[in-house]
Amino acid sequence: MSSNEGYTEEGNTKYLQTLLGHLYQSEHLTPTMLQTYDENIVRYTNQISDKRGETIVWKYFQYLSLLFTEVYLDKYFSNKVKLLADLNEFVKEFNLKQAEKNVGKKKAKDIFIAEPFTLECLSKLAFWNATGSGKTLLMHVNIKQYLHYASLYNQHHQNKVLLITPNEGLSKQHLEEFKLSDIRANIFSKNDSGMYSGKQVEILEITKLAENSGDKTVAVESFETDNLVLIDEGHGGMSGDTWKKFRDKLSETGFAFEYSATFGQAINAASGIKKAEFTQEYTKSILFDYSYKYFYEDGYGKDYRILNLKDDDKSYRNLYLTANLISFYQQLLIYKEQKFVLRDFLLHKPLWIFVGGKVNAVRKEGGKEVSDVLEIIYFLTDFLKNPTISIQKIDSVVQNKAGLVDKNGNSIFEASFSYLHKQGLDAETIFQQINELVFNNTTIGANLYLDNLKGAEGELGLRVGNNDYFGVINVGDETTLYKLAVENDVLGTERDFSESLFKKINDDDSTINLLIGSKKFTEGWSSWRVSSMGLMNVGKSEGSQIIQLFGRGVRLKGYYYSLKRSTELDDYQKPSNIRELRPYLRHLETLQIFGVKADYMEKFKEFLEEEGLPKNDSSWISIKVPTIQKEIVQQNKLKLIAVNDSENFKQKVILPLTYNPDLFHNRLVEVDWYPKIDVLEKTKSGTAIEKHKGYLNDAHRALLDWNAIYLDIQNFKADKGYYNLCIELDALKTILQEISWYNLLIPQHILEFNEYSNVRIWQEIAIALLKKYIEQFYLFYKNQFSSDHIEVVKLNGSDDNFVLEYDFRLNTQEEIEQYQAQIEKLKTEVVDPEFKKITIGNEVSAFDNLLHLYKPLVYVGKGYQEKLQVSPIPLDTSERQFLDDLITYVGSKPALLEGKEVHVLRNQSKKGLGFFTDGNNFYPDFILWVIEGEKQKIKFIDPKGIRNSKGINDPKIQFFKVLKEKIQPQVAGSGIELDSYIISNTKLMEIHWAKGISKDEFHKNHVYFQYEDADSYIGEILK
């Protein structure tokens, strides 16, 4: 979906065009409604981006979260009763399917049955968003969405807007973020005058809520219950009774948004009745689930590798920790030496962390105080104080002679130190460089010190000799830990220290390379540095905390802030030198995960399995297969059309808004108010009604607030980026006086003068009509300008339409040996001029179509997602069928094609050759050339289903007319002839809107059927 990111010149998101192209015909969500929601999102985005220097570009999952919120809040505020009825109808269907699906499979008590929604259930939305997926910005837009719909439906929010956080540090972070988004906010104070109540966000830690007010607490009752409440880290307090009860009370008659990365873990950690209650509650309130498994599967964040250890005795553990130290050092070394060439990937200096699921580092086992932190300190001390032994261990690890294997006997560090091998570093040099890079130390054999930093609460510092601190320990019981360490002969002192090492860990000049911490900083701590993570003291109840920390560890800015690891970048995103950079990126974009004890790793893997994530101790492997371009490409004789980039409509044309009825001939603007009314007035679902057509007459227009309309339209113009459009108030009035350019579908009684509340609806209708007029008006002249500036270009091998390589990814946890062998065979055989086809699986193949401009083409059928994945997107069944039909026809009809050349190229979606049709971007699947002498016929072919098309006049079907009437005249004399065809894989009898339309009529409109016309359609399009 990354190719859909960003905004169109018209001021909508690119996602809108994609969604409109896949929108089913439905009263519940019309194109008009979808566009309105999109425009709202863009407006809020611009508002919170204004002070950030650049406009926020939403990832697809963020956009869908906001879109679903738009839909929900519109329905919620317009008619809660109708929304409740619709949801409970869905619940009935869901429960019925659950029962049918589980007949004879499970005990009745194990089948999840959803309880009906109540009105109270409707006033909370929850977002299950992975750490690093941008939930803070979503929260900012959610506030604006809520206040917008409350105002739109005359339910103005009067009480407080509260943000509840788990700790003071996170409250301060949120305050800074609100400033960047230009949202008025403040840390809650009991002494506040209340002047800005409801007009600013008041930020408050959950720990400050209480039954009664005290010096540091405030009574929940003092807030009343009709607040808009935002809850960050929404899983917090679910393990107890008090905090959740408090926060629920705040929004009892108001509304709440909750955000968490670990709702699932928090619910699983509960038991009995509480677990059942949470399951029912969050099943209903989670509007969008983008938990970490989806985040990871979409290619976001770092990859990760779990380093399991078979044996757990002390000698193996020291070797294992040594290997992890070397792995971290290698990351630091690559970062230091390759930082410049990797600069566009926005990487940060690696950080080695040890984390535990509890606040305190000291625990009792058998009546004795013990600590995993001490185990780490002992290891570091031994490593530094015994150079000879450490160098031997380094050598055995780097040379893969240490015997560190997993339960299957596989070496867990094999091929892990490729960079060190390439640099030719010996063990002694590595030991010396570890001292310098990791420990900030140049004196071999110096002592390690643990210092109690009195000025930095909760912190202990680690240093070697008198050098800068290389490590910081951030725990809840630092004094107890320090005392225990000193009692066990760890060297250290107490120092007055004014600055927090932990708080400066993200600074560019921080000397800290090692962080040992606990639950204390799980919530709210944010860093891009984590590259190696050790687990301490992991038990069953720590799932939420560990998954949270894991989520923070895999955070990645990615290439030009794509958030994606380099192996998951789309082709158009990849830099040209990606192959040379991959060996470095592989180490820096992979989070190494290990445990101080082996059983911790087993617990961690259980958490991953609960989350639905691959365990990655046997991860996916990647095989790159290059493509080979055909000779015709190098000849540079194939022609294409393109818009002349040097011409700029917005700079060269000043466009005054006028009334022009000719633009709307056969293309009337339609505004259907029935879906809105269906929301406002509970109607019987499924009852067909004849829609009434109406219009705004002089009496309606006389009651409109024209100043408000003008202001709204000017904002619309700015949001759309129509900077060269001049809009006068009189022009708006003139346009709305005419009724021939629109169809308004609306119940008659809404247009009657019996209720003053109807005036608000007329105002909305007027604005909706004018926006649609302006959009159609502007796009007509913009496209007209573009069509006057079409040029013919020569296709060359650097065109975005050429795939340079395929990335085959195989899951080594599945039986993939056959696939792997065949793909490796493909890699070597594809360069052979005689290459034809390799079958990889029953429904997976790579082949050469002799007419296609590069080889191979790849087809993958259904059912392979868990075993094999291919990027870019492989051919689907109808696309492969078209290519097969084409080559078969050309091979069997040599006489008909004598003197002609036929060539075809797959047109890459979103980065190939696209056309603007009726407000939508259209990327036909194939470009076909038929060359005869100096003349080239260029045909755009789109094999697709047309069941959900907008009838025979669908812009994609009628695109051939656009080519003939508007674009062909612009390239007259260039020796090319343009045409387009739709090849329908939907059978004629399956098209619900085709009643009364003959097959011949479809043919006249350049639609052929892949099945019914199998013997003839290729011949027709080659004419």
C-alpha cells in the first residue's frame, strides 16, 4: 500500500482513489460520503502538521483507523439507536456463524459468544496499535474528529477533554506533541480557573486519581462524568480494579478513546470473570486492530532474531553472552564505519539493552536475594579483567567453534559475523575495539565500577576506570541493588550526579551503549537506538511489558522515514545501490534477542506465539532473482505517451469559477442524501424505496448563511490545493441558482418548511453540491490543459515499469525445500536464451512470454501466503490467462500478423503509466504494441472483473473514447494510434447491471469476455 501514500494535487489522499475503485454499491457508504470523510481527514492532518515543517503522510493502517473513526462517529452522533440496532444485528449473525463453525468441535463453554451491545458500549473506541505505529498522532486527529461531529449534530462538547497517562514522563512527552500539533493542552492543575475547560486537553496521570482529593491526588467525582477521555497505554490498570474504575467513571456519560499496543496480552493475563468481562468489553470497543503481528508482516520495523541456547550452565552462558557482546560490537562498528553511506536510512547509534518485566531488579529465591543484573555485571567484569580468556572466547565464537547450538543442533551464530570476517579482524583486535567502542576504554585490564548516582533518581552508572559512563541501570530499587552488588565484591562508589544518564540516552553525544532496566521505563520510553535486547526475569505475567519493550526495540525510521526495513521496501522506494548496502543493513536492521537464562527465551517465544508472530529462530529466507530485458528494449524504438512535465497548470493558468453547464452533459453531479437520512431516521432495513429528486429553490437559498458557505468553500479550495482557482461569492450564488447540473436525491419532507432544523441540512447540501461542482469544474480544465501538453516519448530500460529483480521469501518453518531448489534453479537458468518455464509449485511458476519485454514473469496462485511470498506482486489468474491467450494466438496466426511485431509489457500499478478518469487514477494492467512499418498501435489492456463497475458508462470502460477524442489528436503525426480494452473475467451472466445489454454492445464499448470470447478476443484487439 505504500505506493498509495501521500496526497493528490486535488487535495485528497491517494487512498481515496483506491478505495473508490473498490467501493461496492451501497447505501451505507457512498462515494460522496467517502470523499467527505477523506476531506475531513486531510483538513485535520493539515491542521496538526502546520507547525511541524512538513505535512504528515499517513501509512495505510493509520488512514484506515481515521477513516473508520469518521464512519463510526458520523453514525454515533446522528442516531445512536440506529447504530445500536445495526451492531446488534451483526452480533446475531456473528454468533450464528460461530455456533455453526464449531458444531461438534469444541465444548460449548469454549465457544466465544458476543453479548449484545448496549447504548453504554457505544461511547468507547479502542485502538490496538503496535508500538511505533503512530498512535499519538491518531489521538490528535481523533480529538478533532469527535469535536467536529459533536458540533455538526448540535451536541456541542461542554465538559473537559482529558488525557490519562501512566506516568509523569509520558505526560510531558504528550504535552510537547500537542504543541507540535498546535492543540491547546496543559498538565492538569486543581488550581486551574476552568476558563479553557473543554477547549484544551488537560493531561493527568492515572496515579493522581483517587476517591478523595489529597495533596497529590484529585477526586474522580470532581470531574463529573461527561468528559471526552483519551487513555494512553489503555492496558494499564486492567490487572487491578481501582484505576480502570476511575477512568471509566470519567467518561460514563461522555466518550472515551483508548490506545494500547498490548490489549491482547493484558486480557490474557487476567483470569476468571475478569477475563471474560474484558473480552466482551474490548471485543466491542476495539475499532481497529493493528497489533504488532500486522505491523511486522507489512514490513514495518526491524526484523528480529531469537538466539536460543540449548544448554544453560555457567560456562555456556558466558560464551553465549560473549557472542551477544560481539554481535552488538559488530553493529556499533558497522554504524561507525558505514554511517555516511547509510545516512538515508536514518539509523541511530546501536544500543544494547537488558530488560525485565518487573519494577525491581532484586528478588528472593530460596530466601536469598538474587538479581539477573548482577549476573550481567559479573560477566562484564570477567570479560574486561581477563583479556587472555576473553580473546580465546572471541576467537571460538567468531570462528564458529564455540559449540553454541539450539535444541535442533544448529549453530545459533553461524554466518552472524560476516562483517568482521570481511574486515579481516583477529580476536585480539576485536577485544581491543570492544573496549573502545562498547566500554569507552583504552586501558586494557581496567576495573569495572558500579556507581550510585545520587542526583539521578533510580539510576546506577557503569564505567571502566575513570572513563565516561558506558552503561546505565534504571530500576525501581537501585539502592537495594547497589548494596547487594557491593556486598558481592562489585567495585563502586556513591557519586553526586546532577544529570540523568537515562534521559540523555537518545542525545547524539550520549556515551551510553548499555541500558539495563525494568518495567519502570516500559511505558512512554521511546528510542530508535535499540539493536540488541537481553531478557531478564521473564515470567508468565510479564507478557504486556515484554511485548511493549520488544515493540520499542524494533522501532525503525527506515529509508526516508518509510518506517520499513530495507528488505520490505517496494521497488520504487529502493535506492539504486541497495544491493551494496544490504550486507550492512542486515545487521543494523535486525534486533538480536537473547536471554540471561534459557527458560526466559521459551517464555518470550510463547508471548510471540500469542501475538501471532513468527518466532524467527528459524526465520524467512530471501532469494533474489534478476530479470532479463529483451533486445527490443535496448533498441529504444517503442513509443509511449506522457504528460510534458515542464508544463504546470497551476502556474500557467488563472481559472475563474463560472457556471458552465456543458461540463455536466451526461455527467450530472449527484448528491444522495438518503444514506444520511437513513442514519438520522431509523428505517426498516431491506425495504426498497423510490428515491425522490429535489432541488434547492429560491426560498431555500434565501435562508442559507452565504458567508459561512463562502468561508467553507475557500477552505475546501485550500485543502484541495486549487491555488489558481478564483472564487467569487456571486459565482457561488449563480451556480446554485441553476438546477440542471445536479441530481439531489432526498426525501420530500426534508425540503419542506415545517422544521427550522432542516435549514442546517440545506446548508450542508448547498456546500456538498458546490464542492462537487468545483471539483468537476477544476478537474475538467486541468485535464484539458494536460491533454494539450501530451508528448510522445521513447520507452527505455530505466522506465519504472521494468522490474529489476524479484524477491522470493520462503518460510523455513514450512516444507520449502522443493520451492527453494526450484527458485535457485530459476536464478541460474533465467539468463539462458532458451529459458521457457520453471514450475516452483503446483500453482507457482516463473516463465518467459516471448512477447513480453522482460523475463521471467511470475504467477502465484492461492494458498501460498504462509510458505512463499513474492515481490513485486505476481500475476493473478486473469493476467496470466491473457498472456497465455496472446502468445497462443500470435503463434497460431502467422499469416494474419505478417509484417507486424507484437510486444507487451506489464504496467506496474501506481508507478507505471496511469490516467486520470472521472476522479480516479487508472493503471491498465498491460501495454500492448502492434508495430507495422513506421506505425505503432499502442493498446492499453486491463483484464479485470467488472461485476462492481458503474455500468457500461464506467470511466474505465469508456476510457477508449478519452484516448480517441482527447489524447489522440494531441499526438497526431507521431506515428502512433491509441486504444484501450477491458478483458472481463466476469462472465456476462454474472454481471447484475448488464440486464438488457447485449454482448455486441459490450464489444462496441471495447469490453471482451475472457471466457465467452476466448476464441476471438485476442484477434479483435490486435486489429
